[in-house]
Amino acid sequence: MAKELTSESYIDHHLTNLTCGKTESVGWTCDHKYIDEMGFWAFHVDSLMWSVLLGIVFLAIFKLSIPKLKKDTPSGLQNFAEMCVDFVNDNIKSIFPTAGPLIGPMSLTILVWVFLMNLMDLVPVDYLPELAKQVGYSIGAVSDPNDVYFKVVPTTDPNITMGMALAVFILIIFYSIKVKGLKGFLAELTLHPFGKYALPLNLLLEGVNFIAKPISLGLRLFGNLYAGEMIFILIALMLFFDSIVFGLMGMGLHLLWALFHILILALQAFIFMVLTIVYLSMAHETEDH
């Protein structure tokens, strides 16, 4: 028998990931009754699936534009690909003129991939979760459709955003050591800003500043997209009222917020890319403190 769906359970359902993991009692399972037993090795299947799928979409778009390169009559796909590449290159030249060959492709990947993941926020909040409910119930995976959880915006999952930020952080450490040497990297953390007589204080200040880079990078993207998704869900609650007026108001607010949200989606992808370039540029600086 299906549980009664309230406003609180509706919000909770739409903000919960489809989680699978290994438990001691039943082994591998996706049943949320055992989510507390899954521990660290719990996978958000929906976030992983959509992020990989959208990554494939990104690769396909730019792969398809390559064989069709024409100087005289470029296709719309080629124009889009060239526009993205030129935009990224212009930003790299203005921020990091001495960038190596890795920075351009990585920045392009971040910009387009993050934008595609953000763009999933424009899919009406009930469409895909309701479809997942029906599929899960029809195959007999659950006895109550409301026990099927499915989020479609990967960047509203801190595991995805912090994972990307961690990858950038690893590159920052790698290039800092490669360019400055291990001794120079450690000196930068311990001798600045107060010199060799204040090593503990220097390490505290620089360490906090250093660790804050990936944390702020990942949480900024997550926070903005999570807030945007929450607003869509709250607007959708207006349809719970048995009123044509509230229904029409909800549809109008959805449209207005979606139009405004497009700017946020693009801006957050751009900010993530720019900050990545800035942080890697700083990792290449060789000033003697």
C-alpha cells in the first residue's frame, strides 16, 4: 500500500539520491531501509549515471564536430564547438598566458560538462523522478513507488562537486611541486607571510588558505545548484493545492525562475572553470617569499 505523500515527504523524496551499497545484513542493496549500514561505500547511482551520461554527450558533441570541419560553410555544431574553444582560450590567455597543453582541454571539459550537468535543473522536477517511480514499481523492485528515489541534477550532489574540486586540488599540488620543487612548495607554505621566525603561524594561515581552495570550489557550485533545485521543488508544491489559481501561479513562477536560472547555470560553470585556471596559474608562480 502506498504511503500518503505530504509536502514534507515530497521535498525529502526529491532531495534524496538513489543510493546503493554493501551492508552486513543483506549484502549489496539499493533499499534505503539499510542506508545507515552502507557506510562510506555507498554510491549515489543517479548522480554517477547522469554525470557519466552527460560526459558522453559532451564528448559526442565535440567528436561529431571534428570530422565536419569546413572553412567555407561550417555547420551549426562546428560553430558551437569553435565558439566554446575560442571562449576558453581567450580566458586562459588573459588569466594564465604560460599555460601548458593540458589546461585548455581541461578547462573546456569543465565548462561544458558542468554546464550540461547544471542544465538538468531545467527538467521539470517531477518528470524523471515519477518515471523512475513507475519503472521501479513495475519491475517489482519496491512495494511502494514512493520508495524509489531519483535525482537528476548531479551538481546538487556534494559528492560530485567535491570530487571535481578534489581532482583540481590534486593538480594544484602536482604542479606546485613540479614547478617549484618540494622544497619550494613547502617553503611557500611555511615562510609566507611572516618569514622563518613564525613557521607555525605561517603554516596555519597558508594551510587554511590552501585547503579552502577546493572546499570553496566544490561547495560554491553545490550550494547554488542545490538552492535553485529547492526553489523549483517549493514552487512545485503549489500544485498540491486543489486550486486552478495556485496551479497557474505555480506554472508562471516555474517559467520565470527557469528563465532566470539559465543565467545561474551558465555563470556557475564559468566560475568553476575560471577559478580552476586561476588556481593552476597560482600553482605555477615561482615568487621567492
